[in-house]
Amino acid sequence: SQFGIQFNGHAYLSALKVQTPNGQDLVMTPSWQMGVMGSYRWKPRLTALAGYAYRMDQMKYKTLKTANTTSSGNSDNSLTMTGHYLNFYLEWDMF
């Protein structure tokens, strides 16, 4: 068949070597992506794919206790970013 469909997903943890805005330790936090793509084989060595993905990236890091903040230094700062993505790929088989 010239047409195909694939479901994909992956999960990953925060990178340990990322520098945080306040220089405090990073807290391991999961992020993930899930999607679906349809494919069409134009030629034996050329396939086009298009699809949709939803992604959620998270980051947490320790707070910094200073005289100017109300933080106790025992909590976490956090950031969550989500997005809906439209993806297009063109695959060419070289060999």
C-alpha cells in the first residue's frame, strides 16, 4: 500500500547539566510528547509524512533563600510549557 499511519510517543527526564536561572539544583522532572502521522509513498525511495503532536515540557529547580524573598528555600520553582504541533517530513532512502 502507498498509504500508512503511525502513532508515536516518547518520555524523557530533564537534562542534569542545564544551568538554572538562580544557579540552584535541577529537580528531575518528566516531559513527554505523543503524536500521529500519516504517510504516502511517492516513489520506492521517497515517502512524505504529515501529522500532529502534543508536547509538554516541564522543568523544576530549587528556590534560593534570600533577604528579598519570602521563600523558605525548601520549595521548587517550576515551569511547564505545552504545545500543539503540525509536522511535515520528507524521507528519502539513500541506499
